[in-house]
Amino acid sequence: MEDRKELLGKVWRLYKNNELLFERDLKAIRSMEEMLARPKYKPEAGVKPVMEVKELCKKYKNGKNAVEAVKKVSFEVYPKEIVAITGTSGSGKSTLLHMLGGLDKPTSGEILVDGVNIAKLSDRKLSIFRNQKIGFVFQFFYLQPFLTLAQNVAVPAMINKMKTRARKERSEELAEAVGLSERLGHLPKELSGGQMQRAAIARALFNQPKILIADEPTGNLDSKNSAMILDLFQKVREQFGTTIIIVTHDDDIANLADRKLTMHDGELL
Amino acid sequence: MISVKNSLTLALTKLKARKIRNILTVVIASLMFAVLFFAVIVFEGFFAVSLPRFANETLSSKNMTVATMYDAISLFKNGKVSNEQKVVLDRYWNEDILARQRRSKELGLPFDEKAARKETQPYEAYEEDRPNELWPVDSAPAVKRLVKEQVAVEQETREQKIKKYVKNTKAVKVSKGYQLRAQSRQVFLKNQNGEYAFPTNKKSERKGRPDDRVPSVESLLLVPQEAYQAFLFNNNDWKAESKRVPIMLSINKVEYMLGLPKLSQDASPVEKSKRLQDIQKKSKDLIFSACYLNSVAMNQHSDALSYAKMTPVLQKDIKLAYAPIASNNCSVPQIMKDTRDAEDRKMENNSALFEHEFNGLEIQPEAQEVTFQVVGMLPPDRDYSEGLVDSTLRMLAGSADGENYVPMDMFMKLENRLDVQKMYAKPEVNNLENIEEVTDSRVFFFEYKTPELVKDALDLNVCANMHYGVFEGEKIPKEIEVRCKKYKPEFFASSFGSRAADLLSVKETFRQIILIVGAVFAAIATIIMMGTIGRVISDSRRETAVFRAIGFKRFDIIKTYLTYGLILAGVTAAVAFGLALLVANILNTQFAPMLTAKANWIYCVRNFDLKFTLIGLNGELLGMIVLAILVIGLVATGLPLTRNIRRNPIRDMRDE
Ligand SMILES: Nc1ncnc2c1ncn2[C@@H]1O[C@H](COP(=O)(O)OP(=O)(O)OP(=O)(O)O)[C@@H](O)[C@H]1O
Ligand SMILES: [Mg+2]
């Protein structure tokens, strides 16, 4: 109930600031409400976690100043879960996420994915790991501006030598999943922000990753599009069985996840 | 690793990313490389395609040198008289003076020892401040005697010397030739009125510069067949029984003899080839005579001229007078008046005898006519007003400038050969069976397989210079100095036929220029490309970071950028080459006909189908430039890439 009140309050604020059209707002509210109303996914008891994080630490050293961005963080993520990580700016969300996705190495601690500690992998193996197991979605969609949507979506296929035909089929399948079937031939600049983010999600899903990692995926979108992305995540989880970890500082978005982890000063609350 | 096709796809996005900048880069770089390509194409067309076409038709295709042997000169080390030689020369000098004194007495002639000594001095100080450095006086009887003895000794080893030189320079063939010079005769040709141009008292005839197209036969170069073959007239009908000396004259002289006006330098190709064809047609009419007068006849003729100018009073005192030689007749002057008594005659005869014995002068007047038939035509003589193109072509065509070729084998078959030889004999030679006795100006034609060997042989001249001190203070390359130590050269060579050695050095110079210009262009192009590529790389840092996140390995990213750099360089190379070819083509249509005409003329070819072209595609050289451009592309990508590839993708994603 509280969530709803907050949501309405937010819409009211936006409305007063003339930032939203009324009709669209209502739709957004309705879909948000609808989504909130959905039952949260609970992994069955005894299911092994897809990712185990144990006492993860990350220290940055800039000359004499040392920043402990992530301090002894431990948690587990179960298959098909949608986990949201929230926290104030600078609390270490992105740092944590990068380590989870094998983009960055922890100072200490372990990240076990399918029983493998990715903290110990070589650069080359990490590349393969990222390509096979992880899908990334970023706040700024970072689509290649001179590739068509179809090509952008299929970029991950470049590394694993997929046949052109299979690649095309997969692109179409994913485009349909993210609702961009009509737009495959377009360049990114011909798409809206929401569409671009959906394309980026399709790209992230291309190699059927186990885990989708998203850093502020809605940070650049309006609430209607944000809702749509969240809706899409749920659909993806249903359709592909993907585990999804989202970093956001937007509590509304976080509330839509199955579970919410909150960070503060590099620690999990 | 990503496939080539994929890296191409991604590389293309880099080209699109900074379209204008990429295009500008290609334009600037390709303009520079177009200059290189153009130079290489035109140079190749000129030197490697066109020149050989003409050269192969003529003597110029032969890699030959013409060399003279150092005999007598080698007697005097560094050209100076040694102390031991001075002793010998002094002895010969004294002996000669004593003989002269004795003979004068016998013949009843007056003798002035001091004057005789001065006249026959065998050496002199080269400079006043170096009185101890003595230089031989070639004409002195003592020196001649010493040289003669030396030549006689060396004669035996001459064949060995040739063998050694052939081995040393890797010559494949050696043929003998002779440089004949009329040393004891004055030669006169008939002018256009059919009269001999003997000296006269008429002032008008002496004025004005003589036409340099008038042939002269004072010197003849007897050449072996391979040297003259290319220049024979197509319809040459010379016969040994004709008693005509076969000769080849330069095209200018042939024109003059046929009464054809001089063609302007810019005469059209049509005019020039028509002229060449005309000459071939009229070549049978090219017969002319020369009158050879010995010094006695010459003296009598000039005496006759002075006598004619004298007043009757003065004429009275002259006891013996001649009539000048009539210009229509090659004969000795006729005696007009002779009032000498027996004593006068005896004195005169004795002094003539003395001059004959000691100074090699003849006693009796002689005049002889020799007929020549032009059997071929040599490239034109140097014309000092000619332009750059003509002089360059001439330099490379390499004709024997100013020489008259006499085909040696034809000459040796000539029925009246001995009579002709006599005209070119040295004063003291009497037995003329052997042509070697006519003159010691033997020349040797050495033939080589490659132009490089010719160049090598010519380089050895430096050894000769070093050894004989002809050019003191000349800088000698180290490797030649080493070679010279092993080998004392006996020949002095000049290039003959092909100017292969010159061509080689032109090519070497060109290569160096291309290298320097190429290096500068490459540096500029690298900097420009690096700027553009660096910009593109930093532009797409975030995309690269995402690609890394997606699982691209470092090498995949490197590959993408290198492909992009290669495409940029490849397009540059293609545009540059296309541009160069276009300009070369325009130039070619503009200038090829003119060059064809000039080359026809200067190479004096008989085949008028030969065409000059300014387009030559040397695959190896062009390929090397293309390769260099591609390497530049890679380097220009590699440098900014190494700066960027180690970047942390996370940081790239973080900074907005
Ligand atoms: N490369 C780095 N060197 C030093 N300090 C860093 C570096 N990267 C991040 N930090 C610091 O680590 C802390 C956590 O940063 P992080 O980006 O993870 O925060 P965040 O929760 O994602 O913040 P935001 O919501 O603003 O994105 C911050 O104090 C940040 O300044
Ligand atoms: Mg962050």
C-alpha cells in the first residue's frame, strides 16, 4: 500500500512540474500498479544459487587516498531471480556490479558463478565468461551508431562465430521479444530512448546469458519507458529463464524486483 | 577471435564515425602518395619501357666499354720522371745531341748546340716552386726512345694484360678497334661547288665560322661489327672492290651532304620520320672524296701563296717558286720557277734529309685522294642549343659523339687499304702491312652481360687514376681502393653503346630521391592518419568498453581498428594510384608523340613503329609503395591504439 502511495505522489510531482502528459501517466501508473500487484518470484527451497558472493571487497588507491568502494559484501542470487541493488550515489553499486559481471577484479573475496570463482580468471577467460554467461545493460545504451538494430543486437555473435542464418533468426526472435520486430533495419539514431534500451537488452540476451546485469537501465528513461523495461525484464525471465541483477537508485524500480538489496558506503544493509 | 568479415563490418563503422575527417585524411595522404606513384610510373615508362625499346634497336642495348691501354704512360709513375729515368733520359739526350752534331757536320749544315739542346729537352719542372718534380716532354726524342723501348717490352705481355683485364672485369667478349688520326697529313674535302677547300689568299673564304655539319675525316674510329651493325643503311651496297672507304657519319653531316636543310628542333614527328626515311632512300648518293697533303706539299702550297702575294721586285729574289694547288685537283704543287744552283740544291736536300732523320719530316711532297662511301648513319652530333629533353635523351642514347665510325671488317677487306692506312700513319712508320704500325691508338671494345658490370669496369678507372696520379686528390671509395690494391689497371675505359652505367646512376639517384621524399610523405601521412585514427578511437571509447563487456577480447578490438586503418590506407593507396595514373595518362597523350619523334631522331632508329610512352607499371616498385602505405596505416593505427587498448573499460564507461 505504501508503495502505491509513493508512486502516486511521484506522479503528482511530475504532473505539477509539467513533465508528463496525463494520458501517458495514467497508463504508466496502471502498468506500474499492475506490475506491483504481481506475485514476487520466490526460488524453491534447496535450489542452488546461480551466484555466490563471499566477503567481496574493492579498494581503490589513488596515490595516498584509499577508497573502500565495496566492503565485505556477501549475498547469493538464485536462478530466475530479479534482484535490485539500490543505494545512494557513491555507495558502491556500480563497483559491485562490475565485479559481478567480470569486468573488474575484486581486491579480495570470491564470486562463484556455477561453482567457478571468476575473481581468479585471466583476462582472456573473463572475456569468454562475459560473452557466454553474462549480459550487460547500461544506463547509456552504447549502441554502435553505424550498425543497424539487427547488427547491433547480433554483435555478441561476432565472437562465437555463429552462422549468419542462425544469427538472423536469433536477432528476429529477440527483436520480437523486446517488441522491435519492425525496427530491425533502423539505425540507433532513428529510435527512441526506450527502444534503444530495449535493443541493448536484446543485445545482452543474444548469447543466452545466465545472468543479465543492468546498471541503471532506466536512468535515462521516463517513467513510462522505465516501467516498460521492468515489464520486459519480467518477460525475459519468464521466456528465457534469465537471472537479472539491476542496479538502480530509483526505489520504484527496485520495488518491482523480487528482492531488494540496499547498499550504503560499500556495505550491504 | 572475430572473423575478418565481422572486423570489416566494424571497421566500416569507424570510417563512418568521422566521415569528413576520414575523407580529408584520405585526400591529403593520397595527394602525397599520388606524387610518388606518378614519379614511379613516369620514370618507369621513360627509363624502363621506352628507352629500351629504342636502345634495343640500336647500339645502345649493348653493355660495352671502349678502352685504351696504358702503355707508355705507365712508364712515368704519377706522370713524373723518376731519378733513375732522369739519368737514362740525360744519356739519350746527350747521345741525340752528339748524333745531330755529327750528322750536321757530315751534311755541311750549321749547328747551334744550345738551340738544339733546348729544342730536344726531355723534361721540365712542372711548377717553379717544385723544381725537383720533373715531367716528361712527350715530343722529345729522348722520351720517344724510352717509350719505344718500353712499348717493345710491353708488346709481349699485351695479350696477357687483356686476358687479365677481361677476367678482372668479367667481360664476355673483347674486340679490337683503332683510332686513326691523320698525323702527318692535312685533309681537305670538296665544298658544295665540287672544289677542294685548300687554303687561298682570298680573305673572304677564311671569314665566318665553318658549318659544323661539314664532315671531317681527320680521325676515324675503326669499330667492330657489334658496334656499328645497328647504324648501317638498310640498302647498303658497299663493295670492297669499289676502293671506297666505308664510313658512318652523324645524321647532321649526312643531311648536309645531301643538301637537306637543317630541321628545327621542334620539327613535328612526321617531319622527322620523313627526313629519316628520305635519307635512307638517298643513301646511295653519299660518296665523297678527300685530299691528303703531306707537310712537304702543304709547305710548298703556302710558299706558293706567299709568293703570289709578293711584289715582282721581291719575287725576283726567290729562287724556287711553286704554283698553288688548283682547287679541282688533288695533286702536289707544280714548280713555276727554279733558278737554284747545284750548291743550293745540295744544301736544301741535306737539310731536308737532316729533318727527316732527326725530326721525322718527309722529303718528297705527296698528295693523295681517298674516296669514301657513307654506309650508315650515326645519331646526331651534340647541338649546344638543344633543350633539356633532347640533351637528356642524347645523354642516355649514348652515341659516339663527333666520331666517324669505319666498319673494321669492311675496312680490312678494302683493296686499297694500305694506301689509306698510309694517310693515317705516324711519320716514322714505313711498313704498313700491319695496321698496328699505323698508330698505337689501339682501342678495345669490351662487352659485358649487365650494366652493373659496365659500371664496375668504369669504376676501375679510378684505380688507374690513383695509380698514375692523373687526377690527384680525387676521392676514392673504400671498396674500390681495396680492389685497386689487388689490381693494377692497364686500361682506361669509357662507356660505349649503352649508357647503362649512367642509367644506373640516374636510377640510383632517383631511388634515393624517392626514398627521401617517400620518407617525408610517409611521416606526414602517418601523423595525419594517426590524428584521425586516434580521434576515432577515443570517440568510440565507450562502445569499445561495451564491446569488451560483451566479451570481445583485446585482440578483437585491435583487429577491428587495424582493419579500419588498413581500409583507410588501402583507399588512400587506391585513390593515389588512380590519380597518378590519370595524370600520367594525360601527360602521356600530351607528350608521347613529341618524345617518340625526338627519340627516333636521337637514337637514329630505322624502325618507325617504335613508340615512346610515359607509363610504365613496375609491379614490384608500385607494390612496395602500396605495402608501405598499408604499413603506414597499421602504424598510424597501432600507435594511438597502444595508448588506448590498456584503458580500463570500466573507467571508460564511467566518465560521461
Ligand atoms: N576508479 C576509481 N578510483 C577511485 N575511486 C573510485 C573509482 N571508481 C569508483 N570509485 C569510488 O567508489 C565509490 C563507489 O562508486 P560507485 O560508482 O560504485 O557508486 P554508485 O553507487 O554506482 O554511485 P552512482 O549511484 O552515483 O552511480 C565512490 O566513492 C567512487 O568515488
Ligand atoms: Mg553507478
